Amino acid sequence: MSTSKTRRASGSRSARLALAIAALAASPGCTREFFRNWADQDVTEAIFEKSRDPRHRIDLFTITPPPTSRFSDPYDPDRPPAPPDDYVAQELNPQPQRPRHRLITPAEGTGYLDLLEQWRRERGPRRRPVDVTVDTGPSMDEAAPPPSRTPSPFPPDPNRGPGEPGMSPIPGETPGEVAPPDPRRLAPDADAPPEPLSSSSIRDNSVLTASLQIPEPVIPGLEPEQSPSGVEDVPPPQVPPDFEPGPSLFGDEGDSPEAISGLSESAAEGAGGDRDLIEILKPDAVVFDEARAAGLGAGIDPYIVDGRQILTLALQNSRAYQFRLEDLYLQALNVTLQRFQFTPQFAAGLNPGAPAFGGFTGPTPGNSYIYRTEETGSPSSLLSVGGLAGFGKLLSFGTSVTGNFANQTVINFGGPNAVETTSQSFLPLNLVIPFLRGGGRAVTLEPLTQQERALLYEVRDFARFRKEFFVSVLAGGGITGGGGDPLVGFLEILRQIQALENNTKNVAAYERVLEVFQELSRGAASTVRPLDLVNVEIDLQNQRLSLLSSSVQYRNQLDNFKQQLGLPPDVPMVPATDLLEGFRRVFDEIDALKTKPRPVLEELIGRLPALEDVVINGRPVIARFREAAEIARRRQPLQQRLADRQLARSSAEQQITLLTDTLRQGLGILSDEEIRTYERELDQAREVLAGLGPELDRRDQQEISDLIEAEREVYNQANDQLEDLLRSGQRVALENRLDLMNARATLYDAWRQLAVTANALQGIFTATLSNQYLTPLATSNNPFGFDEQTKQFNLALRAELPLIRLSERNQYVASLIAYQRARRSLMQVEDSLKNQLRQNLRQLQVQYQGYEIQKTSYIAALVTLDQSFQSFLEPPRSTGGSSGGSQLVLTLLRGLNGVNNAQNGLISSWVQYQTTRLALYRDLGIMPYDEWEAFYELFPAASPSASLGDGAGGVERAPAPPIVLGPDAGPEASGL
């Protein structure tokens, strides 16, 4: 009876144990989220550990995109819904998985649109340009023709119906906008003779006077009979009314705008017509719409983003940036695995597989159930349950320690020889020590060491990538691991949009010139020939073609730039031109001038944005060249004053000769009053010539010579200091370049491999010690009844001579070659670094000088165009000689094109300098690591008005400060 109870109790315990083991076996383990969060934690700790150096620190790391990113996913990252599958692939292939939820379109975040909307609200409504009236005729959706004053190389689409959206014209062609009427365009006086009918819209008296369609107006206070009779071909002496002989005319006070303004009164009074001469050829206000320039349709309000907002979009949406984050994450995963190899590892289960620490030692119990019927001759029903639990630890010298607990329980459910349930346990403990091959810290720790160092390299590469990414987003250029997206750059987009605006205004100026020339050609004594009109028309078409090309190029590059940021190309986004506001303001001020005297132009050009210097180890890069440019600016007014004096002296000498010949030839013909008048004018001319003595020239020439010598000396000093500057820059780069640090560390990695591969050439000698405890069969019903007498101790030695080591030999020789290659690679990296740095420094200095040259060229182009306007619109003195008019036409066209090229050249020079400056900071390794810190330090003018993530307020052009030249600044004020 007692035996039966004991059997039932033992069977009950065994059943409960079997159920518990089965429950553990059926458990699926932890959730997906648990393992993902576990990996995130280990990876983040490893990355932060390697980024302690301030040169490549990482303050925050995650590969989960923010909600405002295009890559954000609103679904569960561990169990996302199935994306749409290809229909053909789905129908022609097996479908082992049947998802419960399937998306119609791939998931794509739209938070970036919310961010753009927020920035647009903070910026406020887009400001429309002034001087524009809205036409009440055609609606915005109708195919209205462009305004007559706005260039439009895109012809209207004849197939486009009303209400049908069409292709956007190039900037300036804004439907419903016309140029306002000019109140100064008045009809000619009633006393003037009737003019012939003309299809031209020009009714400017100055143009009509120049083409002899109306008589030249009479200057008040000057009667025709006051002119000397009989000497119609002798012009009066060209002496300004307020002229005073002596050095004061060309002294310092004579070059001021106030002094120069007085020289223009006579020309302004004699211009005739209702408008100043210079205003005739100026086009009406050109409306440049950034939205239409970007190819957006009517009624679309674009998102206007500035530089820091562009950087925000790039950091959150760039595919290249996200890939590099994930590469860093994956590299850190390898480190966590290698670290796990040296931590205590545990395993348990019903006959589990071999764990990571090398497997279990001793017997491995099995799990089975055996049932035999009576027909077999030996009926039985046996359940064998084997449990196993163990641990392992790998030491740094290659020694491994393993231990486990194994149990085998057999339950007999019946049969002729039914016995009590038996349970036997094993407790082995093993120690494996390699002495030759595979032993030692160098070999054992090499995988962990390599992965740890590789993570550090990846952290540095990521830091280097962030600097390259910053330069690429702002200035373009390639980046390491940039993917397949285009690389345009924000500054290049700004350059193209400004060039497009300049080209638009240039086409409008050409159209205005053609319109004026068509009116001039109708005059009785016009010097404009039909060939001149053809030349103007050809140049106009060329400018329209150039405008069309630049418009298409800008739209393509803008779409490429959106793709570079990771945004769809169809996002209605245009760049803010805040960084170019200094140029645009100066351009507007110059366009607003009636005349363009050189001193005023020089003062306005001086307001253009200055180029920032780069300081390397306390040494400025362009300071000497800036000093030389300042000396050149001081020399220019002296040279101009000398040229003006020589021109005035030549004019006075010609006047004296002309008056002397007139008096000699007019003896007996001229009256006494006329003779006295000419003698008085002759005395005045001689006084003017006496005041322009050669001693003034000698003084100015000496001063100019001294300045030239000083400028030459400054350039010589700059060239002498260039080599020292290059060496200083090399030292800075060698200390701060992260990729160079990795190259040096890679050389050390190659050196370490020599010892690792050489270890494999040795023989094998390994000692294995094992100590095992068993439960005796006599007490088999107690799984923990270990007995000291059942202990087993074992020592096993394994030895092998290094007789066959061909593969190991090849690996060793390959490591020798790899080490030498690593040495040469380090030399190449250092040489490439020095070469690129030297090129950047030289290029920066050249581009600074080019920027200063562009300023001078811009001034010369403006003065040339201004004088071309004045010369062309002067009323003709005679009816002969049409070749002179043709030459003036060509000069005028070259002047228009020259001003446009000079403006575009200024912007290009500034963009090139900024690009080289950013590249120099990047190649020196001294660029601030954080993108925002770098942006605000390198572009201080773009300091934010709100916190990061907010939109910057709109920047509106300030009105141009007045340039006072006097009420009637005339042609003489130009300075040439």
C-alpha cells in the first residue's frame, strides 16, 4: 500500500515537472519591441563611449526619424502593415504570408509639409513687388499675353483652353500685371509741328528731338540773335559756368559728389523733352516673381525657405544623412556582439542547441516518448525528459571556462516491468587553455579590438561626413557616401536665381532700346540705320535665348536641390535670397540713379558684402590682399583726376586754337562787339589752361607712383608669406583632420595583423581540465543527490606539430603586403591633404582678387553704359555721318550686356569665394562640428530670429539711401 502511494506521489511530481518544462518550451520569449529597445540602448552606449572627444562628439543619437521628417512612419515599427506588392510578382509567385493589413500606397511622412507651413505663417504673406497694377481684364486662369514691358521668351500655348492650367512662363511674365503709365510721358507742345503717325508707343520729347521729329527746344534766357553770326560751326567754349581756375578744381574737394553735381546743370537744361536723357532708355519696372521663376502655376503660394531652414530640412530628410546614421548603428551592433563574447553567457532548455560560448560538456540528455503495444512482445510506455542549463566565460588570454547542469528523468507509465521514476543529474566543469596557436591576448582580443576601433573610425567618419554634408548642402560638392542624389548647393541656387533676375531685367532693357531705336529711325535726320535695328533685334533674340536657357537651368537645378534635401521635386518651394540682400540693395540703388558718376558708383560698390577672412593658427589668409585692394582704391581717384585734368587741358587747348583761328579769320568780318566777346572767351580759356599746370600732374603722378610701389610691396609680402601660411595650414590639418586620424589608426591595425597571422603558424598545444559530479543510480529518485564518490577528474592534452601551414603562410605574407600598402596609403592621404589644402588657399586668394576686379569691372561697365546713353541721345549736330551712330549703337549694346555680365560675375565671384572658404574650413578640420554652430559662425548675417525649427522672419529690402548729387546731375558728373 505504501509502495503504491509512493509511486503516485512520485508520478505526480514528475507530471508537474514535465508540464513546467513543456510550458517553458512553448514560451515564445520576449517581444520584438524588447529586443529592438535593447539593441538601441546597447548601441547608444557604445556610440557615446566612442564620441567623448570634442572633435567628434555626438550629443544625441537615434536612427528614428523625427515626426517632421519625410521618413517618419506612423505605424508600429515592429509590426508594420504590408506595403503594396507588385501585381505581376504577386500573381506569379507563391504567397507564404497573408498580411492582415495592406497599404494602398507606401507609407511616407508629411511632417515636413507641416514644418513648411509653420515657417510660412511665421514669415507672413509673400510680398508682391511694388510699381505693379493688376489688370481687370483676363482672369488669372486665362491665357493672357504677358505685359509689354516684361520679357517673355515662352510663347503662349495655342492648345490651352480657358481655366486650363498651363506651363508657367519665365519670371516676369505675371498674368494680369501691366506696367503703370508714366505720368511724365506727355504729348508734345501744341506749338510744335504735327508729327507723323507712328505705331510706336514712345512720345518722349527727348527721343523725338534726337530724331529731329520735333525742333530742339529753346533754352530760356538765350535768344537766337545772341549767337555770333557767321560762325555757325564754331561752338561756344566748353567751360562750366561755375569754373574757377586753379588747383581747387581738381583738388580733393572737387571730386566730391556735391562739387561734381554742379557741372551738369547746362546739360540738364538743354536736354529738352519731359524726361531726363538717362531715363529715356530705362525700362519700366520689371516684376520678378520667384514663384513663376520656379515654374509654379498661377495662384500657388510657394514655401520660401532661408539657409538655416534649408539645413533643417536636409538634416531631417536627406537620404544620405539617414544612411550614414544607420551605418553607424550597424557598426555599433558588431561591437555589441564582440563585447558579448567576453561576458558570462547562460543557456537552458530541453536539449538546447550549442550556445555561443562553445557548447555543453558532458552527456547531453535526450527527450523522447516510447510506446510499444503488447503485440510487439514487450509493451512499454516511457517518457524521457532531459533538462540542461549551463554557463560559459571566455577570458582575455583565450582560456574558456564552461559549466553546466544536466538531468535525465525517465517516467514509466506501465508495462510488465514497471519501475519507479528515475532521475540522474550531471554537473561537469571544464577549463580549456590554449598555449600556442589561438592563445594569448593578441589573438583572443583581436576581433573585439578591431570592432571597437572600427566603431571609433565610423564615429569619426560620421563627424567628417557631417562637415562634408554641411558644405554640400550650402555650397554643393561631393560627399563621402553621399548616395545617388544630386549635389547642387544652396549658394548655387541663389546664384542662379539672381542671374535669372538680372537676365530678365537685361531683356527688358533690350526691348526698351529696340523700341526707342524704332522711334528714332523715323526721324528725318536720324543716325539710326535699318542695319542698326537688325543688330539690336539680333542681340535681343540672343538675350531672350540666354534668358530661356537660364530659366530652364534654374528650374532643373532647383528640382535637383529639392531631391538633394530628400524632398519631392514637386514641392512648391523657392529659396529666400536673404544672403544676397546686400547685392540686391546695391543693384537697386544703382538702377535708381539718373546718372552714374564714378565717385558715387565707387561709394555704392563699397557697400557690397565684404568677403570674410580665414584665420589659420593666427595667420589671416587674405589680409594682405585686402590691404593691396585698399591701396588700389586709393589710387583710382588719383588716376581718374589725372585723366580728367588731361582731358580738360586738351579741351582748353583746342578751344584756344579754335578761338584764335576764328579771330584771325574774322578780321574785317566780325563786329567790334563780337571781337570783344571772343577775346573775353579766349582769356577765360587761357586762364583755365593756366590753372591746369603740369605741376599738378607731377604731384598726382608721384603719388600714384608711390601707391603703385606700395601695392607691389604688399603683393610681394603676401607671396613671401604664402609658403609660411601653407605650412601652418598643413600643421593645423594634420592635427585636426579626422580622416587622417583614421588613416594613421588603420596603419596600426595592419601592423597588429602581423602578430595575429604569425600566431597561426605555430603548432597546437591545448590543455583541457574537466571535473564532473554525478548522482548515483542507487539514489536515482533524487536529482540533486550528488555524491563525492562519483566525482570524475580528467586532464586531456592536445598537441600538433606545424607541419601543414600553407594557408596560414599565405595569410601571413598577405598581412605583410597589407602593412606596406597601409604605409603607402597613409602617405597618399597626407600628400592629398596637403595638395588640396594648398590649392584651396591659393584659390581663395585668387577669388578674393577676382571679386575686387569684378567690382572695378562693374563700375567701368556702368560708366560706359551711362556715357553711351548720353552720347546716343544727344541731338545730332549735323545730318551726315551715319557710321558714328552705328558705332554708338554697338557701344550701347555692349554696355547693356557688360553691366549684366558684371552683375552676374559679382554674384558668381562671391559664391565661388564662399564655396572655397567653406571647403578650406572643412579641409583644415577646424570647421565647427555641430551644423548649426558652423552655420551661424560662418554666416553671422543669417543669425536666427527664432529658435531652431522656427521660421525666420521675412527680409524686406530697405529703401535705398539717397545719393545727393544735386538736382540736375548731368553727364559731366560721370567722371570720365
